Amino acid sequence: MVALPDIDVAIVGGGVGGIYTGWRMLTSRLSGSGLAGWEAARGKLKVSLFEGSDRIGGRLLSARSPHMPDTTAEVGGMRYVAPAQTLVTGLVECVLKLPYHTQVVDLPGNIAFLRGRVLRTSDLGNAAALPYWLDPAEAAWMAATGGSPASLIGRALTRLMPDLMIHLNAGTLRQYLDTVEIDGLPLWQHGLWNILAKHLSADGYAAARATVGYDCLGGNTNALDLTSEYFDFTPGVSYRMVNGGYETVPWELQRRYQAAGGEIQFNHWLAGFSGTTLEDGSEGITLRFQDATTKTARAIVLAMPRRSIELLDPVGEVLGPANVQFRQDLASVSPIPLFKCFLLYPNCWWQDSGVSSGRSLTDMPIRQCYYWPAGNEGATIPKRDAPGLVMVYDDLLNVSFWEGLDKRAEVHKAGLPLHLRSHGHHWPMFEPSKPEMMAESPDDPFAKRLTDNWNQHPATRQMVNELHRELMQMHGKDSAPYPIDAAYMDWSRDPFGGGVHLWNVNVQSDVMLTRMTQPVENFPCYICGEAYSTNQTWAEGALQTAEIVLQQRLGLPKGEWQDG
């Protein structure tokens, strides 16, 4: 009798893309697919997921402070766009049936603290009130349309592509962008900043980038994909958040995956992998782990971002030095650093400045300040004298500012193997106030996980001091109560390398999207995740590439809920 490999499919990476892939494999009809023979040989498809940390969730990281155990903070990904992001919307609302709410973002009375001047969001359409030297045509356009400086990016894009808004409203934006040429070159061969410079003054660009909130949205990555990304953040877009935390999505998938017979091996760090001939004569995979153990599999799915793959040993058919093409393809995206920190205050002192919900903006390193709602329904504004959370959120260059106040304290690396930890001098950690003892709710199966996530991501005292100082300055305060708790994450750390990814200039993402899902033809290695999708920066991208692996590469049927 021919011996079977240890497992049929090895999934490496326990983010939403990895656990979703495993769940789909074990709950789908396999007849007619590439997995049917494997199922028949064993009697039941054997899928094992290997995760280097001790949790499922990846870059979705929901957390609760012991001081506010009824409120979930999102230290990682926090929302989806509905109904445009069909895969994640269908998964959350139709399959898992998780309660959700609409996120409040920009409100007229919120603060825009720019170049030392305290403005309100409602002032941003008044060019004369802005501390920028805008081109007269830009100022006139803003006066005529009531647009903010952030909308100057959209103005420049529509001047370059006159039919853009028609296709945006018709839902055919991506198809249209594929046809656009500027200066004789397709849009994907341009950097966004390069083409914006044709119709944006220097201060117009500075004002737009400051008020859009995300530095990367005005950056110089692939103009086709970044144009599409920019319109995910324009006024009128509906953002939805899962009430109990976005991380409950992969946790619910984990429960269903394991109920269907799926295995999870936590704290298993993959070192590398290579092809092997299985006993039945077919080609398979040998996985080697950091603890020197090995496993054989018929196929491997790398549900990993660029940096995680780069950390693997450069051996084998995919990662070996002979495969120059894959190394080039792997580098076709740029990891974007993201920083999030939640500060919990004994009272909501910012309400004295006239702000209580939504988002305020600044050009200081904190960049975006969200006044977090109490509870998990998304609409409850904490009372002035009740404890309240503020979320600070920034990307790209500003992340390095906070890294300098972190020193990568060893406590943050506790879940990583020794070769990925940093050593040396560390800033003293912020010591939160001791919370009152509160019983865990028996009706909340994820309560302990959420509290653990918070406690495992403490900030340094120097970081909290600076965050507090900038928040006071932004809100025009000379003093305010000091935070009683804080949790944060710098997503540029290994093994993530960045919070999200964006395609580089000269990369045709529609082509690369499919190529990266199986980087070596006829070799059973597949890749899924947000990094190499055309829905980058969103969980939707992870599901998009997972479905390409499942449907196009392995022949599984699409989920019933995907028919609308």
C-alpha cells in the first residue's frame, strides 16, 4: 500500500486569507476539482494550517482594554466597503451573519490642525482659511464646488482622465483605467504623484495629502491601482465595522474550519520548502520548520505578505536563487508602514473642544485622530466624564517617528522566534492604571482573546507622552488628564513588513495578480493575500486572491453566497 503524505494541503499563515482558504477547502464540494483525488485517497481531505504566532487573525487585531471591557478597539484592519467589496460583505453579512454598523468618519465640526492653525472640517472648503498658497484656479474650483483640499487629487485625476467620474459612478472604473494612456504610456507605467504634479501646485499637493489623511494615497506608487484606491476613501463611501471586532471574522472561520476537521499548528515557523516526489510518484512538497521538524504535503498555500515570504530560506523551486523571475515578482509591491495606537483616558476631555465622534486630522505625526465610540454598536458617544478611547492612525513616513520612541521593546517580540527578535536598549514601558476587577461575560466567547490582544501590545512611556502632547496641541489644550491605558502596533515589523501593500510603477497588476497565485507553473505552490491583489489595503484583497487559488487553480466551485 502506497504511503500517503503527512497532509494534503499545508496552509502557512493564519491571517484572514489563510483561514478562509482552509475553511473553503473543507466545506466545499470537491468533486471535479483538483482536490477530489486527494480526498478519495485518504477518505477525507486533510488540511493543516501552520501559524507562527499563537493566534488566528494576522493583520486583523481587535482588542479590549480591561478599563473598557465593553468596547472593542481595532489595532489592525478595522472596516470594509459595502456593498462594493462583495466577497467580504457576503462573508460577514450572509455567511457568518455578524452584526455590523456604519463607521462615522468626517463630520463638519471636527478639527483640522494644519501648520499650527486650528480649523474645522467645515473650513477646509474655504481656500482663504487654509495655511497654504493654493493656485488661484484651485482656490476658485474649491469655492465653486465646496470641495476640500483632499478633493484636489480627484480634480487633477479628472482633468487627466475626463471620463473618470462617469465610469466611477457606473461601477466600471477599473476597466476604464486599464484603457487610459498619458503621454503615450498606459496608466500603470506612471507614478501617481508624477501625474498629479501636472495639475496640482506644490502647496495644493501638500494640502491634499495632509487632509486625505493617508500619506500613501498621494504617493508615487502605481497610478492605476492607486487611483482606484483613492476612490475607496472619497466622501459618500460607506464603511462598515463588525460590532464585536473585525478579528471575529477569522475567529469564526477558525471555529468552522476546525469543526470541519481542519488542523491548526500554532507557534510553527516555516523555515523553507522544496519539491519532493511522493510515494505515489506525484510531485509534492517538503516543509521544513524552525524547530527542525519536517512535513510532507501534496500542496502548499502561502497565505503570507511579501516580507514573510522574504524571510524564508532561499531554497527550492520557488524561493531558490535560480528562480530570478519570482524574486522580481515578489518585489513588485511595496510594503506600506502603518501605525495605530489607542489611548484610553479617564474622561473625554476632547469634548470640551467641540468634538466627540468621527475623525480629526493634522499634519503632525499623529495624522489621524478617531474618537472611538463606546460599546460595540458604533453610535454611542461616551459621556464627558466617562472613560474614552482615542485612536491615532498614521502611515508611511510618520511611522518611523513613532518607531524612534519604541526601540522595539522585547515584550513586543515575545511571540517571535529568537532569530526575529531585537535586542539592546529599550525605552521603559508605559504602566497602565490598575483596572477594577470585572467578570468576563459568559455570553462573549472572544472576551479573553480580545483582552489578551490589548495586554500583549503595550506602548512605551515616551511614546504615550508624545502622543498625549500632540493630542493636546491639536485640540488647543494646555493640559488634559493623562492616559490610564494604551495599546499599539507598528505593522512594519517583521514578519509583516507593512500594514498593507501597493503595486509599484511599471507593474501590470491584472497580469501579476494571477501569476503570483501559482508562481511556478505545474508546481503545487500557491500564494494568496492582500499584497498581490487588486484590492490592496483591504481584507477583500486576501479573499480575492484566495478565490483565484481555490477556483482557477484548484477547480473548486464558488461559494453559493457569491452569486449575490
